[in-house]
Amino acid sequence: MFDNNRLERRIDQLERKLDMIIKHLGLPNHDPATPYDEIDELIRQGKKIHAIKLYRTLTGRGLREAKDAIEERERHLR
């Protein structure tokens, strides 16, 4: 039987590992297809939850990944 939750957890683990590798190599960590201008504007307005929701909608990522990505983006905007 196919376990969606297990598959999603495994994908999340792999994405986190890839993010660590990208960070270690100093590569930009973003999807060029994602409209970061709108996300950045939400962050600047203090609408972090809205930014997370938009990121999730655009990327299909989970809540934890989206939150981490937005917090990373927030640090770069300072």
C-alpha cells in the first residue's frame, strides 16, 4: 500500500538536505519561476503569514519548508 505521508516526509527530508548543500556551496537558493517581488513586499509589510501562504501556493511546498524559506528571505532583506 502506498503511504502518502511517508512519501511527503521523505521528500521534505531530501529537500532539506538539498537546501543544506546549496547553502554550503554558496549557491542562490531560489526558484526563478517564483515571483519573489510580491513575497518580498509582503515581508516588508510585516505580513509574514501571507508571504508563507503565497510561497506555499506558488511552490507547493509544505508549511515547515515555506516558513523556513520566508524566514531566510526575511534575513536577506534586512
